[in-house]
Amino acid sequence: MIGEKYIMDKAILSFCTGELYWEFARFAPYILWKKLKQYKNQNVKFIIMTDPERFDIYGKYVDIFVPFRISDPIKYRQNCFRLDNLEQEEYLEIINSYKKQFKDRYEVLETIYPKTDRKNFSNKNQFLLEKMIFDYLPRVENSNILNKYINNEKSIIILAPRFRCNMPRNWNNWNELYDLISDNSILMDKYNFVICGNYPDYIPDKKNRFFDINLFKRDRINSSIIGLTIECMNKAILTVGSQSAIPNISLLFGVHALEWGHQKQLHTVNYNIRNTQVTFLEDMNYDIPAKRVYDELLRILKGN
């Protein structure tokens, strides 16, 4: 009718571009809480802007995904909640541009994003733990893809061979560990070993003896590397890797983690909100022998 006021649909906008674990465990669960608690049974659209490979952190809970790609990952290195070398004015301009995309289509109730100024970017408590839900629900295509490759009769062991260019915490013994595992025919027959990581930030098996989620043929619109990783977590009994995002994510899923590194307290207690079992090998220089990790792996599996 002429003169009748047009009622716009309501929406929540959110945006995160920090490190994987910071988004996975310290930001996204707050958005899930908003969806499942604060705005439960309300007609509110949830819109997220993030890296396309992280869409499935939010998965089926989100109505619209907006891809955000870092133009130069070397220059703009992810550091806690921020991108190094991205000035605050640039960060706010990205957010303002994002908001403009939807201002004529929705009544935006909230625009949620981490504070990334020097004072706040490393504050892991920006979003309160009591207002978080760790109930990830990736899009179904991820499960369909995994089932095409993985024999469901075998338990999954996740290998998390983290690698970062020009970073001091890389472990250089992954291919030696791969050799030790693959030479054990009993292990290879009993378990599905799946390498999880996002190319190029991981060390693949040069001889291609394990499942590698980067090599799975997939629909890149409706699936993602993190979606496949979540589906692996749902079926895994153990995650193996130096202290990094994927072993810490493993703890959120109640999956035993075999980790090594220099921050035992952080990675066994502080990040372990579900009190999941952790086997942590202190390795201050990230030079622990592959045989030591392999022997610990065998010990853990023997006790299962």
C-alpha cells in the first residue's frame, strides 16, 4: 500500500581475520551462542565475512558467507586477532565497506568483530567464555567428501604437520615420522592416517602414503579445508602435531592430542577447556627426534 512502511529483514554481521585457533575457539563460538541462544527462534539472518576455507567453522548456522582473502599473507601475517601491518584505519575501512553491502537490504542489529588495536589484539577474552557454544556444524558436503575417501571401519588418526614460512617453530622431522609410521604395516592396516592442514602451511608426505585432505577432490563452494578437518575430528581417536591450532582444536572435540613444544601450560590447561587428555612432550627448540614421537604414539595406541 502507498505510504506503508517497508519492514526490512534483520541481520547480524560478523567478521574475523585472525589466527585459525583464535577464530575457531575464541570468536566463532560467540557467534554460535548468538544464533542458538540470544536470537533463538527469531527471524534474524546471520552473515559472516571470513576466509573461504574457514566458512565451515560457522557452517549451517550462517545464512550468508562473504569471502575475505588476505592479499599478501607474508606481509599481513595473522597474529592473534589481527593482521600484522594492517593499520587500524584499513581494518575499519574493510568493516565499513562490509556494512555498506547490506545496509539497504537488512536492518543490521549488530556488527561483531574483534578489536585489533595494539592494546586489545591479543586479548583472548574479548568474547566471554560463558557466552560461547562449541557445537560446530559444517555443511553436509564435507562429510560426503570424506566418506568417499575414508574407510569408516577404521579409526582416524590425524597428523597435523604445521609449517609457517619464516617462523621459528617449524618441526623438520615430519618426513622421518611419516617413514616410521608407514613402515609399520600393523598401524597402516588398523588406522586411517589423515594429514590435516591448509596448503601451503603444512608439510605433505613426499611419498603420498596417507590420506591428505588437500588432495581430496571437492566442491570449493560448499566445502572447505576446515570443514573436512572438523569431520575428521568427529571420527578421530588421536591428533599428532607440534603445538598449533589443529591439536588445540582437537581438544575442543574431546580427541586425545599428542603434542610437543615449549608452552605446556597453555596447551594442556589454558586452551583445554574440556579437560581432554593431552600427552605433551616438552621441546623448547622444536628438534625432538621423530623416533621419540613415534614411540609415544605407539604407547598411546597400545593403551586404547
